[in-house]
Amino acid sequence: MRIILYEIGKLFNWKVIGLLFLLSFLFYQLFLSFHFEYFPNGRPAGDHFKITKQMIAKYGPEMNKKEYENFKKTYEKEVNKADKYVASQEEFANAGITTYEGFKKFDRPSNPELDNLKAEIIFKKEIDIFWELQARESIMERYEHFEERTLTNRYIDNEEWKKEYLNSESRHSILPDYVIANFSNLISMVGILIVLSVIIVVSRIHIIEYQNNAITLQYTTMEGRNLFKKKLVAAMVTATMITTVYLGIFFQLYAQNETSEFFASSLFSFEFNGHYWLDITFFQYIIASVVGVYLLSFVTAAISTYLSRVVWSYISLIGSQIPIAVVLILLIKEYLITRMFGMQYPVYLTIGTYIGLLLIGGAVLSFRWKKERIIDIV
């Protein structure tokens, strides 16, 4: 244990910690801050977000057909309020526009005065009722056309599966697609940051001895020959520490997006433009994403430990890590974290890729350990 702690301490010198702080700051400013500061992004997304949270408070995580009828009655009441507001505007009344429906359909460039008034009501005064009605109409449109969108989904060829999907109770789940998209974008960028951080820190675990010309000394004793295993443990502990710290900070920041009301909602939601293979809740999806990030962190640590042992210089180490980092980043952005279990790819491809990466990491370490036991220092 003493040796493992010593190896971990060597990896975290002040230069490396400073580099991680700089990388994290740049990553936050370039790729993360927008998804925290502007969620939900503008109107009517903000109104949609507020209404769906009210729906969950009233109906629970799912809205059945009876509850949907109640939702439509609420919509009609809101339309009546909008009718009264439109009728109270003299300019519209003079033009024969006295209802919300007429207000919504009005689009006459030939009457700039009314155009300006409509723009003032929507964009300058930002009268809530009109934005909220847009959000409610979007919810109703998606609820009523969910079956049509599913049947025409180009990613699903199995008609039997489509029917099973449509018969699922979870299809009435209340979960806006931008909530999943926001989390997916954030966790994928955090995953990339973690992979890069693990590469930066763990890649030094053996090469430090190369730079100090001490690598051959460890093979003169039995304890030295077992050092590879202890360094591997130190690398995995380091990767776990890095991942846990980053995820801990991330979820502290993510809490400000206030999406906990949707944790019990299923991914089989009528709100989605796309579809997912698994009927799991948003919270389970978050857990699956976290597990995926940890697995990628361990794979990165395993490969970095191996390369650190077989490469003799920092330049060569950086050169060998670049293609690995690029491949992992592309996989994360394509389907390992972003759109995890989405129907753009077969579900076994996601699971198979994780298994394949773990096998590769285990194989290179196993190969190197066998060589460590018989290596000749002469």
C-alpha cells in the first residue's frame, strides 16, 4: 500500500495539477458553460420546461389519455384568456382580429402597423400567455402524432417491435427531448475531459523511471519485478479519483438545471423526436452514462499504463496517445455516451464496443505482465 500511495503521489505533482486546472477551465468555457447558463434555451423552451414540470406535479411521470383530455381543457382555458387579451387591443379589433386563432394566423407584411404590434406583444412585452400556448400546442402535437412518428422511424425495420413499443405504457412518459439532449451533451463532454485528464496523469507512471534512468534497477529484485502490478493499481486508483472528482463537480453544477422532476420519466416518451432501445427512466439513463464514463476511464488508464511502459520518451508517448484519444473521443461523441442506446445504432453495438475496449485494455496489460516476469535486464 505504501508503494501504491507513493506512485499516486508522484503522478500528482504541482505541474500536472496546474495543467488539469487549465484544461478544465478551458473545457468549461468552451464546451460546458453554455449548457448550464442557457438551459432551457430561450422561449418557448423555457415555458415548455415550466409546463412539463407542472404536468409531472399534477399527473405524475406519465400522462394517460384521460389526463391528456384534462390537459386540453386547460389549454382551452388559456386560449380564452388569450382571446380576451387580443380583443382588448384596439388595432387588432379594428382589423377584425378578436381571437387568439386569428392573432396566430395573422401574417400581413402589407400592414406593418399590426405586424409591429404583434412583434411587440410577442418579443418586446413577452406576454407569457402567448409563449405558454405555443409550448402547450407543441406538447399536444407530439402527443397526438407519436404513433405516426414511430411508424415512420427510419431506424426501426421491425414492425412487431414498433407495435410493442406503441403498446408500452411508458409511451405516455413526460420527458422533453431537450432535457435528455442537454444531459447527453454535458456528460459526453465531461467524459472526454476525463479521458484526456487520465491520459495526461497516468501516462507518466512508468516514463518517469525512464527519464531518471532507473527503469532497469527495479528488475534486480523480486519486489521490483512486481512493481508493474502495483503501478497498475496506482493507475486505476488515480483514474477512479480523477473520474469521481470530475463527476462530483459536474453533478453539483448540473443540479442548477433543475431536472430532478424528470428522473422517474421513461425514455419511451412521446416528447422525443428520436427513440431509444431501452425502456429505462431518465435516472437510470444517468446511472448508465456514469458507468460508461468510469469504464472508459479504466480503459484509458490501462492503455496509458501499457504505453508508458513500452515507450521511452515523452515525444513518442504523446504521439502514441493522440490516435487513441481521437478514437475514444469519436466513439464518445457518436454513441458510447452521446445518444447512448439511441436507435441510430444497434443496441449490441454500444454494449459490444464497451466489451471490446475492456478486452483490449485487459489484453495489453496481460501481455505486458507476462513479459515483465521474464524480462532480461542485460
